[in-house]
Amino acid sequence: MKVLSLRDLKRVKGISYSRPHLYRLVNADKFPRPIKLGANCIAFVESEVDDWLQEKIDARDRTPVLAPEDDPSHHG
């Protein structure tokens, strides 16, 4: 099992959320909960982060892509 630090989330997975935003997502059950490794050390289970990323990809793939001219919010 591999764990990721906050720095690893950005460096390894490309997740560049700020610490406060990340905790908002965790508290809203919208991002995997970290594990406490020590008094001042947390980490995220890599497989749980990968599952979260896959859910985002799956959601994207279920949503049709609108061309700019088909998008009602597009003013151009």
C-alpha cells in the first residue's frame, strides 16, 4: 500500500488544491479522508485517490461535450 503526502497529491497526481479547500472537500465527503501517521503528519491512500480520480473521469465520460455553438451559455 502506498500513501501520498499533500505535496505528493500535486507532484504525483496533479491535484493542486489548497490545504483549506482539500479539507473542505474531505469534510463534505467529496475527497478521500486522510490517515494520521503522527502528531503532525497525514497522508492519503493512493488507491483511494486513484479511485476518486477515476470517478471524475467516468463522470466526464458520461457527460456529452457541447460544441461552443451548441452551448446556450456561450455568447459568441
